Amino acid sequence: MFTINKCQQNISIQDLGRPTAQHLGFSGTGAADEYSFLLANQLLKNPSNTPALEIILGQVSLRFTKASTFVITGADCLARLSNTRLENNKIYHASANSELTLQMPKTMVYSYIAIEGGFECQYWLNSASQAKNEVSLGLVSPRIKQGTHFTRANINIESVDSVYQHQVESHFHQNDKLTLRFIPSNAWSTLTLQQQQQIMESSFTIAPASDRMGYRLSGNPISSKLPQQLSAPVNYGTIQLPDDGCPIILMKDRQTIGGYPVLGNVARIDLFRLAQKRPGESVTFLPITTQQAQAQLFAFYSQFQTRAFEHLDSSQPAFQNS
Amino acid sequence: MIDLKQVNIDSIAEDAILISWPDVIAPAIAEQIVFIKHCLKECGEQKIIDTVSSYTSLLIYYRFDLITSDQLKALILKQLAVISSNKNPQVASDIIDIPVYYAGWDLNEVSDLTQLSSNEVIDLHCKHHYTAYAHGFVPGFCYLASIDKQIQLPRKATPRAQVPAGAVAIAQEQTAVYPMDTPGGWHILGFTPIKMFDIAQQQFFPKIKLGQIVNFTPICQEKYLDLGGKLHKEC
């Protein structure tokens, strides 16, 4: 249905990830920005967990070998379909032999290309997501490179109405400084009020060594030393505090267990926003409660026509081995 | 016995509750963690997404659309109470024996650092039974503890870019088998010909289950090759 013409190891297949396989040591993985991923499938009326292409910083081209209906969401890569300039979040019909080109976006990081009806890919433990460190195991589709060909999947969907208007908050990603709301850990509550105040009033900069596994923050190092503990399970959004005082926020391709002290856990919808921020951009921290974070996340998923955990309903809990 | 006052149950994220035991590596805690996992799996049904455990902690991912964190905490407390009234939760299964050809790249270095002979290092590594505490790092990697104090060493200062599948290694009070070729910073004592996981019909079967007891048995090169082992050249 389409063939990759140009890319630089910056494309992967992503869906909502592999949350039921973490006890085996597999990363939770999944789309870095669930907002843009879910929006893409919603616009096409695909099932919400239909795999899409996730592209880091554009600069990709592909050729449709058959007529296809698609949408681009996330970072705006000034896309062109042959000679027509495209807009994000709009449905387009590509004819056979037309070429889709994405340039380097001016802002944000991840773009998603979703195809009406999806494309064939190899599943492993209920997900087609290609986690950075696990692709080489050969359990999911091989890493995408120039010449990789995709064929149409046979996912049943309603036919797409081009003028379909989505009811999704359109200002989810903002250009201004991002406030990361977080649920404080027990270790956080051992800090003095003054130490907590210092962290909340500090501005941190996203460091260059940030990727799908974790975002490293630099700035005034946090001087409060937290006690080292035995390695413990870590989560999407865990804020680790190594001895150098520079926090690391664990992202989608995180490991399952980690040893650094933990300050708290960033609210999930702010992680979708953080993923789209680039090195050099600033963030601050603000504590919230679990209930507040749950309410926000519930409202987030409710915007989409599908429920938050729909993709888990059909999956086999992969418990049998531990 | 378990002192419930020493166990913390905390809501750490929208869909995750962390149970933390006192921060000491102990087989009794591992048994309790495995027991709780089994109970939650039984009674949690679709409400539990997954559980991830380590030495002294258990993370429970749950469907917050189906159960509230308070309901889940109550369920956990109920199961903990069952344990506290039961001295020996029956979860341990048969002992796993892992044959090792002790010709590891770091055997001499470990011997130097510990001021023991190679044979003494091997004997100390084989003489103990180990408890399987956690899966992680890479799929199939299982953290085993605790090794003899005399051979406990910090990780290598610089990790190797490539450690071969089957490498049996130690770090601090832990030992493990590398399930696949991967970078790694533990001291390699030997190699096992045994596969650490199987994949069949979209399922992943780690060789070692959590809570299981593992011991290592030395084998000669001939036996190692017979069992399908490969000789690795240090890279």
C-alpha cells in the first residue's frame, strides 16, 4: 500500500503499547503522544488502538502504491502529497504513485501518519509497538528503513466522511512553558517544606540526552539527597533523582525496574505534552493528588470516542508465567 | 509472619499502586510478594492490568475505570491479612538447577579482587541456593540473591558493550544469567548452555519463575558443548 522512500531510523510503528507484559521485563512502550495518536485514529474512525507510524522530527517520504486514505497529526512537518501542501488533522485521499513528504517541523517532535483501515504489522503480546531496545529481538516487525513496504490490514471500519468534525480539544499542546503536574512520592514527603518549595519554584530545561526512554532535565541541581533503595518497579512518568540532582522522567520505552530515588510520578496527560517538547524547552513541577490526575486522564480519554482501556478488554492478561 | 505496619500501600500514579516492604533482601518477603500477586490475579480479574515486582516492592497496574484506588487498597489489605495469619504461604515450587561451565571472562579478576582462588570462587557461587526476586532489565533476565559475602563486588567500572546470552554473572549481592546478547556491567563467572526463555504461540516463558529457588552446578567444557553451549571469545 505504501513504501518508505526516505527515513533515518526515525520512524517506528506505535499503538497504545504493551502494558500487560511488564512483569516479564518488556517495556510498556506505545505512542509517545497519545493525544495525536488517538486523534489520528479517531479522525479516520479506526479502532483507537490501530497501529500508526510515529515519526521523530519529520524528514521522511513515502510512496503510496495503492490509493489510500490517511491523516497526519502531531508535529506539523509542512507535509506535501505530490505537489499539494497538506494540513495536519485533515483526511486526505492519496492516489497510487503519489508521494508524501514530511519536512523538519518547526515545533514539537512526534508526528503520526495513520491509514484508514490500518496496515499489516507483526504483533507481540497484543501490541505492534516497536520499543527502542526490543526491536532487535525480532518479535515485532523489523525496524523501518528505506524500502520497507506496508500492506493494507483488514480492520473493519466505518467509511470515512471527509467533513467529519472531531470534538477534540484542539489546544492540547501549548507553546508556552509546560507545568508538569505530579503525584508526590513518599520520599518527597520526607523533604523539608523549604526543599519542596525550591523544587516547585525552579525551572528545568530539557537536556539533549532525552528520548523515548526518558527525559533528562537540567537546571539548578536538586540538592536534597534522598536515600538509595533497592531496585523497585518504575512507571511511565516516574521522576527519578540520581545523585547529580538532575531529574529524569521515564517515558514510554522505559525499563520496568529502576534503582534511583523517586520524587513522584508525572500526570499522564502532561507526559503526552512533555513528549512533544524539545531539548532546550523549560518545564516546572506542581504537585497534585492521584484523584485529580485520574479525573484529568478520564476526561482526556472521554474526548475520544473510545474508552481509555478498550484495547485491554480483548487482551489476554499475560500473567501465566510469574 | 508479616508486620502489616511495616508495609506501605501507596497510590503512585493514575493506574498504579505500589506496595513496599522493609528495604531488606529476604526470601520471606519474596514469598509474600509472589503470594500477593497470585491472590490479586485470582480476585482482581480484569481489574488488574499487570503487576511488576522487585526485591521488596510490588507495583500493581489497575483499571481505574473499573475499581477505585481505595477499593484496591482494601483488597490488598485483605490479602496481606491472610498472609499475616499464615506463616508459610505455599508458593515455592521445584528447585531449578542451572549447569555452568565456569570459564567466565572475569573469573580471574574476581579471584584477584576477592583474594580467593578460582576454585574457591566457583565453590562459593555453587554452594548457595538463590531466590528469584525480580524479572527486568531485559526480558528473561531474573535477579537472584544473595551470593556469598566473600564474592560480593560492585559492578564493573565500565560495562561491556556485549555480554553473550548464557553468561552467568555477579554484582553486589546478586547473580543472574544474561538471557540474550546485551551490554552489561556484571562480572562474568561462566556460561550456561540453558536457554533462559522460550517463546511459543505469542507467549513468553521465562525459565525462572519469581519466588523459585535456583542453584548452579559446575560442568566441564565437554558437557557444556554436549548440551549445546558455545565457546565465546571475549570482545
